[in-house]
Amino acid sequence: MTMRLDYLSIFPGYFDVLDISLLGKAVDNGLVEVHAHDLRDWTHDRHRTVDDTPCGGGAGMVMKPDPWGEAFDGIIGIEPDPSVHVIFPTPSGIPFTQSAAQELSTVERVVFCCGRYEGIDHRVIDYARTMWTVHELSLGDYVLNGGEVAALAITEAVVRLIPGFMGNPESLAEESFSPGQERLLEYPLFTRPVSWRGMDVPEVLMSGHHGRIAEWRREESLLLTRDRRPDLTD
Ligand SMILES: Nc1ccccc1-c1cnco1
């Protein structure tokens, strides 16, 4: 299965980075195909205008619905198709989680709509919901200038889960937030040299005693989770 990823943005250059490293490899071996589009290509005025003042007043500018609608028509089509998943990264979205990434990794087509300014005219999202499967997703409670960086983060989380993408799928199973992992943060990791700038690798990890090592790692995960993410221990 090849996943098609489309990105709609006034800064399509953000997505050139997808040609690099693992994601680039996924493109080379046909696991994903990536298409970035400039929203301004669907404007018709000399200034290629994509925004206007908010109805009802307020600060900043809002992205006009017209270019989005015409871009949707050109990129996705005018017939409803619930198999197309349209993602609007937004601070007012539902929290993006590993389980959402897991679900999206089985989808054949994802379209990212990257808003700028104060946001996109809400009718764009309402229209998209009549046509496709829409996800309004937040990465966390902080402010970005637009959806592009969020779209890249969501892309990486999703594409790495596509079967055949990661050389060693077993490594996925042990990660934090992987299904089956009770919600614990990953224990501290070490590699050679055993002694570095006066700091030594914990002895237990050099003992070769797998039972004790597993016990040490679990204890470290529990301590870390209790300290940093008490919300995960509920
Ligand atoms: N702040 C933003 C501005 C524009 C598009 C997404 C976001 C976002 C997504 N997750 C957190 O913030």
C-alpha cells in the first residue's frame, strides 16, 4: 500500500525536508508519495490574497474560504470520499496521540491543511466534514505560527508506523506510548564508553543479568513517569 500525502500551505517549501533521511527513503521505496501545494495557486488577484479581516472584528487576519475550496476541488475532487483523511493542525484540536498515529498509518490518503494568521474561515472545516474524514489535531498547549511544523510532526509519527518503513519493527514495540506498553516513559539509555567524563554506566547494565536489568529499567521508568508525567499513572 502506498500512502499519498498532500500538504496545502502558503509555505509549501516547509515540506522539502520530507525528501531527506528516513522519510526520503520511504518516498524512494514507494511507501509514501508526497505532494506539497501552494494555496496561492488557487487565488486570482494580482496580490494572490489568501486572508481578510475577521467578521465581527478582532485582531489579526483570517484565511479566506475561496482559495481553500478551489484547492480542495483541484487536489482532492468534488465528490465526497470518506476514505480521504483531511487533517487541520490547530491549537483548538483534539490532542494528537500515538493511537491516532497508529490509526492514520493504515490510511491510503491524507491531506494536511496548514493554516496561518489567526486561522482558517470555519466554513472550510465545515465543508471538508461534509466531504471527507476530518481531524482537527493539536500537538500540545503552545502557540505556533502555522500548521506546517505540526503537519511535519504528525507526518513523522504516522509514516514511521507504516509496515515496511522501519527496518526493525520490533524496535517500535518497546517505545514509549507504543500499544501494549503500559503508559510509562522510557528508562535512561546508555552505550559505550562505560566511563565518560567521570560518569559510569550503571553497573547493573553491565552485569549481564537480564532479570536484574529488566527490574532496574522498570523501576527507572516508574520513577521517571511518576516524577514527570503523573497524568499517565492514573
Ligand atoms: N498553534 C498552532 C497554530 C496553527 C496551527 C497549529 C497550531 C498548533 C497545533 N498544535 C499546537 O499548536
